[in-house]
Amino acid sequence: MSLQIVLADLQSKAGTETHVSDWLAISQDRIQQFADATGDHQWIHVDVERANAQSPFGGPIAHGFLTLSLIPYLTGSVDADKPEYPGVRMGINYGLNKVRFPNPVRVGNRVRSRTTLLNAEEVQGQGIQIVRQVMIEVEGEPKPGCVAETVSRLYF
């Protein structure tokens, strides 16, 4: 499929929800692995006993950046067997325009993403740049754990 056909298709979907993921449980083990990978061992994330006793959230919570880092997985952007866009040989994370963490993600919560395509435009000689709003819902909570405006580049 040509770049122009994919671009026109994406532009026709601007403003619409394009993906809802399955639920993913957030475990203390996942939080610990993230803390080990990033060096962020703040007690509110990794000291279960202290977090249960002293945290205003009633226990340990996921790092905001852990929640943010789940976006590629939850949006299906890294599933080689099911590419998001036809004909794309490579997609890269180009950045973020805006990120907020309106609600904590507690150990044991389940999260999922809801993705809305905001914009698609051609990057001359390179491919397509897309901007999406990704909301990370927390099951049973009125506010999301993360809302991010992501920018990606698609190469054909």
C-alpha cells in the first residue's frame, strides 16, 4: 500500500478512537523490576511495609514513568505479528507533547490503554508522523493513571 493511501486513511481517522487494549495487571514484581532498571527505588514504590503504613495511597504505587513506558506494549506498537499500519517497515517513538499522571496506579490494579488518533502528516522524504492521545485507564477508577500525547514516525 502506498504512503499516500495510508496517509489519507490515517487522516480520515483523526479525532477517532483507534485502539483499546486488553487489561494488564500491575504487580509489585513489575514495579521492582522497573525500579531496578531505572535506579528509582523511592520507598513509595518498593518498600511495601512502609508504603502500607505511611503512603497516602494505602500501599505501594507504580512509578508514573512505568505507567508511561507501558504505552508501546498496550497500544500494540511492538507486536511484530500484527503491525499497526499496512506497509510500515519501522515505527519510532519521536517524543511526547504532553504527559499527565492524574491518578496513582496501585499494586494489583489493572490498566489498559485507549488510543485516539489526533493528527497524521507526511514528513517529506521520510514517512508519516502521527500524534495520538493515549489514556491509561485504571480499572474501577474514575480518573486515568496517565494521559499522554505521543508523537511517532512511520517509515515505509
